[in-house]
Amino acid sequence: MDNILEIIHVSKQFPGFLLNDLSITLPKGFIMGLVGQNGAGKTTLIRLILNMLEKDAGEIRVFGQDNIIHEHLIKEKTGVVFDQIFYAEDWTIRDTGNAISVFYENWDHDLFRQLSERFKLPSNKKIESLSRGMKIKLMLACAFSHDARLLILDEPTSGLDPVSRDELLELLQEFIKDGERSVLFSTHITADLEQIADYITFLQEGNMIYTGSMEELLDKYQKIKGRIPDLTWELEQRILGLRKTDLGFEGLVLRRDAAHYNNCILDKVTIDDIVISHSKGRGQS
Amino acid sequence: MKNSLKMTRLDYFTMKHQMILHAATLIGMILIYTFMLKSSIVLLGTTCSWITALFSSTIFITQEKNQLNYLYATVSIRPAEIVRGRYLYLYLNYLAALLICIIFSAANSLLNGTPVSLTDILTTISLSFFIYSCIMGMQIPIYYKMGYARAKYWSMIPYLFVLSLVYTPAIVKSLSYILVFLQLHLYLFMIIGVIAGVAISFLSCRISVCIYKKNRV
């Protein structure tokens, strides 16, 4: 079993929204970033994986097992961090460990204590008095303390200061170090993904635009900038997320077409560029 | 069953800090009823079942306020076990409250030099369990269906239902024969009360499981 997560032709329909035929594979030992605008379907996908929503079609396999039939076993080995803490606010850090530990056979109390110390979480401090960064760290401490093999994070870095974000990214890299664990990481802050992700899945309005290696995605496009007189009709049709100003134009083009754009400046893209350009569409300003 | 007990334990952890307040309120009520109003153990027991049922809503408030549904959906436990564990927690609360009632009432009888009536104790157990089961049997599925915020007023229906169930035979003359029959067959009434309470609780639990599976988060 080399893939920790396999999503095979999964669809889910809500009134006014369709998560359409997604197929995604996350191999063991890697970090996958899940990107897309608000309402793209990232959280819906995470809820489907966790069986918090019932899918309309397709199959989801976690650790090679069906996510509904073997939900119980899968959750034993899965850690989840949402953007909002989901523990009782009058629990202390110690209470949280005691309360959560009953659900996991592999819960390691010593490890939880060590992680709490490392994350500077005082054992007698109540959750309601923790900062957002500390709450995220507490959820991570819980996920790490039951020896999770798959970590699912839904927007964990939003609202975190740069230092806490950097710490979190380091932790995730440490988490997958042994090559046996994987991370699925949904975020709006794509700069974080560029630091740590190996794979990217890009969703837009419920459709999958891309899934695969991040390097390939970044290699696929180039940022193009030029003067308005150089913007031919043919070029305009090839540019994704075209933005025209009095000074010139910019957008994304496929790298394989780069040879055609002699008078323009070509530059590296970021994931943000790709997400924004796709949301604008082709040949629009 | 093992996993349902885990959920019961989680509910205990969730409510740990509020349980002291609940226990203090209950004991205060028992002291007033027992020593000031000199109420019978039957009245004390039934009042205790009302109060415990009222307290039961706090676990649903806490669940909603702290988004605990997300916690339940991420830990290694099945939806049916989550619901069963919650029922177990609420019924254990009731049993603890009833036990305190009986102990205080028995202590009061001993202090006053009056004998402790086993029939009264059994009647109390049967009647209060039946009342508690009726209220909770309706209230819990309503909370699972609507959540506490939306079910706040709907959850009063079980109390009105039980009140009407208790008072109708006393008010409507043509039904008063029921009361007479019950008084004549007290032990039968006790057995029926317990059996009906258990049946209502099981049915309610099954309904709640179905509802919870549908609206998990």
C-alpha cells in the first residue's frame, strides 16, 4: 500500500454546488496542498474523506481501506486539524489529553506531555484562554500523540502570525520525515505550500483543475508581461488571467508556448498566480 | 458497548465543570423539599426527574457552542456509539440524582424516627424513571434533529406532554378510574412504569441514532 489516500471519481452535489468527479492520489511520505478559492470544495472534500458527508458517487480509500466501511480503523490512524478548535473551551490542556486519549489505542500520554511542553502549552491552562496559534498547536499535539499516519489540516495557518506559521510548517516536515506518514493540507496561504508541499490539488468551483506534483504545476506555466502593442489577438487568447493596464499587460501562459512570445518578459509563477489566473479565466481582462 | 462508554466518559469530561453546579442545585432542592416542605419521597423523586431532565439540555448547548460535532466526527467512534454513549451519560446522571434523593429522604425518615417505606421507594423509582424516560425520550431526538438553538422551544413539548399525561386522569372525571386502578394495583403499576420507561428509552435511542447519522455535522 503505497498510497495513503485515494479518491476515485468522487462527486457530491448540493443545491447550487457540485463537487465534480474528483480523482486524487496522495502517496505515503508526502505533503499534498489543497488550494482553491472560497467555495471551491476544499472543505467539502475533507468532510467526504472523514465521512462527515455522504458522497453521491465514487470511492474514497484511506490506508487502502474504504472510508465508510473501515471508518473506525481509519480514524484511529488519522489526525485532523480544523481552522477552529473543536474541544470544550473549559477544558484545560491536561483535560483535553485525558478526554481524547480514550478514543485511541495508540495514545501516548508521555508524548502528549512532551509535545505540550515543546509547544509551550501549560497543562493547567484552559482552552478559552489560548491564542489561535496555541489552539492549532494543541490540535496538532493531539494528532501526533496517537501516532496518526495521515494528518488532515483544513486552513490551519489562516490567522496565524508568520512565526507560528513557520513553526507549523517545520512540524509538518518533521511529521513526514520517516516516509510512512502523509499530510493533506488545505490553505489559502499558498506561499506555505510552496515551502513544504510535494503535491498540489487545485479545485475551482467544484472542478479539479490540477492534481499532481507541485514542481510540474509550477513548471507548466510562466508569468508573461508586456506592452499593450505587443498583445496580439492570438496572444490574448492564450493568456490565462489576462490583466491589462495603461502600462501593459500580464497573465499566465503555458511554458511550452513560451517560444512564441519574443517581445514579452517571462517569469516564474507562484501557486497564487495560478489560482488567481484560473479564477479570471482565459483571454479576459 | 466499550466505545459507547468512551463517549459517556467524554461527555463526563465535557460537563465536569458544570456538574458541580448541577449537583449543588439538586441538593439544594432536595433539602428544601425534604426538610422545609416535608415532601414525600415520591414527590421528591418525580421533581428530581424533572430537574435532571432540564439539566440534560446543557450537554447539547455545550456541544453546539464548542462545535463538538467536529470532535465526534474526527475521533475513532461510530455515530451509533456517540448517541448511545450520550443516552448512557444522561441516564447515569438521572440515576445518580435519584440515588441522592433516596439517601436524603431515608436519612430524613431516620432522623424523624419514621420507618423507611420500601413501597414508597419503589413507587418513586418507577414513577420518576417513567417521567424521565418520557421527557428524555422525546427531547433527545428533538435536540439531535434541530440542535439546541432551534429546539429551545420545541423541547418544552415533552414537559407539557408529561404534565398532561399525569394530570388528565385527575381532571377528567371519566378517566379517574385509571387512578383508582393504579392505586389498587401498585406493584403492577411499578413494573409497567419501568418496562414502559425502558421501551421508550430504547425507541428514542434508535430514532436518535437514525437522525444523528443523517445530520452528523
